[in-house]
Amino acid sequence: MPHDRFALVGPAFAAGGARDLAGSPIRLVTVERVALRVGEDESVIWLGRGLLEQAADRLVSPSGRFLLVSSRSARPATDRLRPVLASSLILDVEIEDSEQEKTLDAVSEIADRALEKGVRRDDAFVAVGGGVVTDLVGFAAAILLRGVAWNAVPTTVAGMADAAIGGKTGVDHRLGKNLLGAFHFPRSIVVDPSAAATLSDRDYRSGLVEAFKGVWIRNAKASARAETLLPAIRSRDEEALLELVSDAVRIKADIVSSDPKESGERRLLNFGHTLGHAFEAAGGYRELRHGEAVAWGISAALTISRDRAGLSEDEAARVREVLARLGPFPEPVRSAEVLRPLLSRDKKRSASGLAGVLLEEIGRARVEENVPEAEWLAAAAHARLPPALQTRSNPT
């Protein structure tokens, strides 16, 4: 998978005492380009500080026209992006970004507004927000006019490290999460860590779970590096955050390039999600953030990993300790009566059990095809994180 680092110089990257000819302060900024290739198509991820003000050079539209769809929570990032797109915008609309709004009705509303503005097949969407926004806009782009290009500007940590990358788009159904959707890869993804600056502490920490998940399944060195950087990451140091996110992005892009439709290795990215999705649904998508539910799902999967994949107690403890330092997280619903029907709707279910991702060691994971439902329910009942995680029940 090709990727490059290079330096940009310009007034948009103002810092320090250096000046350009117009008297504006300048500095060098490293920008990373990661290319995710699927057949003849390429989805390019750009990573670097200050990229929002440079986005016009990286967002792709065959016609040069854009349809901007953003969330209320992403207004600070959108306000920075809008001026560089202003002359090219044919639509500028704001949508809700809660999981409860991830519906076909929301997609229909986006399509209605786009059609009213005369959208053409050679135009392109720009989605600015978290995973809900990129899922909705990507799905609208996939089905509108049988396929319109789109770009993603994720403003949450989970979106930067995971949700916006890989072409999975879709909406929830009353029977489960992400049951309606399509693979439709964004042409460009712009990751600027400063976009996460306005996230609440709870949302920021929750998103970090998805970033750590990526390094845990594939890269032990990156995992160790992220553990060392965790105090800086927790304190929102942008360089430290960008290092973790960049590692997670490279891992996901590499995996997706080799398995775009999730028939093999891409399934590893579901680490923690088998029970995580059930925990999230059991709370009505209100009690737990997605990353919080995945954290509890990872904790449970570590128990099964010890029994089935030979994960050592020491490495399981390391993962749980990181999760504890990312907390506190609210307690999930553990009732077998509540979780059983939710697991039964999982897309990975077979007659003999439920497939799940197990950790053999930090940096190496595998898919276990048929874990009996009873094992998942037992792991859910006994999933624990170190006591530091439980200092408050309703984090904000």
C-alpha cells in the first residue's frame, strides 16, 4: 500500500517567527498521503495538522462542484472548510449526527435536497462530521443517480481512525445496526487532528478505543508506542494523537486494500464489535457511545481469546489497562435475556455459533468462526476493566 510523507510550507501553517514574502508567519508541516486501492479506484487519505484550510487542494469532484453535508457538532471544522469551497458549493446543509438519526429517512432527506439543487453524476459530496455523518452521506452518494463521488472530513477520533475509511456506508434498521448499506469508497479523506479539539472529553476518549483497536490487531510496535504516548494523547496533544491515528489509518488501509468487501482479513477490524454492537443496542444507542460499547466488547473478547487463542494474561492485562486509562465508561447491560436476541441478528452468525475476532497476542489477531452463543454471553456477564474505570457512572 503506497504512502508518502512530505512537507508543506505556507501561511496557513502559521507558527514561530519565520515569515513569507507577504509577512505572514510560516512553518514546515509534515503531511502524509496514504492510498487505499480497490481495483482501478483509489481512495486517498491525507493526514496532517492544518489541512482543513488546505482541503480545496485535496477534495475531489469531477465537475468541480460540491455538496457540503455537515453536522451541528462539526460546525467549528465546517466553518474553517466552507470558505475554501464557497465558490464551488451547490448545497450546504446541516444534519443531526446521533445514532438514532442514522435512518433511511435521513438519507432520503439528503437526496431530496441534492436533487432540488440539480445534482449531477459528476458532482461530489463532502461529509463533515463523525461516523454517523460519513455513513449517511456515503450511502446517499452510493444510491443517488446510481453513484456520485464523495469525500470525507472526519471530525471525531473514531471517524479519523476508522469509520470514514474503507467505504462502508449505510444506516441502521429497527432490527439492528448497519443492516442496510453499500460499499462506496470516498475519493478523498482529509484528517486534521485539530478538528477533534471541540469534542467533549467523553466523545474524545470513546473514539480512542477504535484507534487503539487498530494497532492491537496488527502492529505490536505501534501499540507499545501508543501506550507510551497515552498521557499526551489523553491531554489532546495533536502530534501524539496524529501519530496514533496515522498508525491506525495505515493498518486499516492496508487491510481494506487486500480485502475490500470483508470476505477475509478485513473481518479483523471487527475486534470487540460482536458484543460491542449488542451492548450498544441494549442501551438503546443512548447509554453507551460506540467506542465505549466496543471497549466492553474487547474486554469480553480478551477472556475468550485467553481460552481459545492462547492470549497471555499479561497481554490481556495490558489491553485492559489501556482501556481503563481511556475510561471511565458506563456499565453495559449484561443480561443474557436482553443480549441473546441482539446477538441472533448479528451478520456474522452461523448455525454453529457466532464468528468473532480473538487476539492471539498484541499485534496479531484471528477470526474464530464458530464461538457458541453461550460463551459470548458468559464473557459479557463477566467482562471487567480495572477499578479506575469505574470512578463515575455518567461520564460527560
